[in-house]
Amino acid sequence: MVENIDLTVAPGEILCIVGESGCGKSVTAMALMGLLPPDVARIPSGTMNFAGTTFDMTRETLPSDLRGSDMAMIFQEPMTSLNPAFRIGDQIGETVVRHKGCTQAEGRARALEMLRRVGLPSPEDRLDVYPHQLSGGQRQRVMIAMALANDPRLLIADEPTTALDVTIQAQILELIRDLQRDTGMGTILITHDLGVVAEVADTVAVMYGGQMVERGPVAEVFANPQHPYTIGLMASVPRLTGPRGRLTTIPGTVPTMDTMPDGCRFRTRCAFAARTCATRPPLTDVGPDHLTACHFAPLEDMLRVAG
């Protein structure tokens, strides 16, 4: 169950949503795009304001002229997102024809332009190939080309470098960042990799157990993390310098939705947990545009009193 998520993405900004697998990152993205299947998911409340228009998210779908045009999404696994029975040029061109009302020939020309733009080798030859004839990195470039074909104002990228080797990961992230800078679109990048966050994000939102536990400018959050979960995530990242030793771990496992504790959902794994954590902590200002959901924030004050 995802709840109490409050996100703002400005034009030209990259917001990274980070957290362990199962914390609700992808569900949040699918909800924003209106892609949650109504037979297994329900949105009881919530709104989205997009370019000055407010949408009631309890509706099953967003307007069809918004999704795929002004809002676009890159999914985790391009092999399951691309249709294996259609050539990639036709799949990209279809999105343009659908939203721009142009001819098939114009859609194909736009597909070729986008394949060039995302740096796919020999784009003229790739228009008529099928997804299985491309490598994983090439398929991801096709997904990016399809998502950006209609010049969206908002791009949601759900772990776009999953299953790619580190060299291709770096290329895909650099491509997204360059295209975002060129077009000025807002971008939500979902990841579990704090290295990616440090490299590309302007703002970071940390999720745990379906809730947002910390949000702020990436430099501020990395320099001064205020939620115990955020601190645990950062401490578990391997470092290339300094003494060798065992990696820090967060004890325990993420509770399932039917065993999630009341109050702070992280309290069963938190070293600072106390009775007051049985009540839900509100998001509190701890710095410029920096919010955290912890009863003991700022942690420096609590540690100073304890010392």
C-alpha cells in the first residue's frame, strides 16, 4: 500500500525516487501514469496537478491525449515493453501518428529522427528490425526514442538501466540527462542505486514501506541525511577508498503489507526506535526544502541530548 506521497517536479528538473525493492517506487510511477490495472489495484484518494490542470487520480485512466504525449514512461525491461511482432520503426511511428495526427510516412520520418537522436547505430537499417534483433542497450535506446517522440513535458524512467552492464548503464543515463537538458522536460527517475542518484538528480525522495520518509535537494540529503533509513542506505554503499571491512547492513527485512507496523513503518528495523514511533511521524522541515518523517529529527539534536 502506497500512501502519503507528495512530489513536485519542475521543468528541467530530475527527481530521483530511491528505495529497496518493494518499497512502492514502481507502483507510484504506474499510478501517476494511470496504468494500475483496476482489477488488482485501487486509488482511494489523491490528485495530480500537471501544467496547471488538476486530475482526480481515483479515476481509472488519465486523458488519452495526455499519457504518451505530454507524459511518457520508460519501463524497466524493454524486451517485455516492446511488441515482438512489430518492427521498431512502426512502434515508434505509431505513437506519433496517434498523438500528432500525422501520416504514416511522417511518423516513420519522426521515428528515424528519434533513433538518430538517441544514438542508435545505423538508424536507417534499424527501422525495419524486430526487438529481438537488438541488444539490451539498443532496445533501451528504442524505448527512450519512443518515449520522447512526442516531446513530453514529463518523463518517468522506471529503473531504465536494469540488467544492463555498467558501461551501457552509464551511456543510457548520460543520454537521458543530455536529452532532458536539451528539451527542458521534468524527469522522474526511479532507482535503487545511490550512485545514480548522486550523479544525475537535482532532488531525491527516499521511500520505505510505501511511504516517503525523506525528500530534499540531493546535495543536502547526501551531506545531511536525517532519516535512519536514509542513513542506513548510504552506509551500505561500497566505497573505493578507506579501510576495508564488512559492509554496513540494515538489520531485518522489509515487512509485508499485511504485517506493516503502525506508526513509523521503519521502527522494527531502526536503532533509534522508541514508544513514540508507534505513532506516524509527520514530514518535518529539517533544512532548506529538506523534509523527513522521523520523530527524532534533527538527529544531531537527539544524539547531542543522548551524549
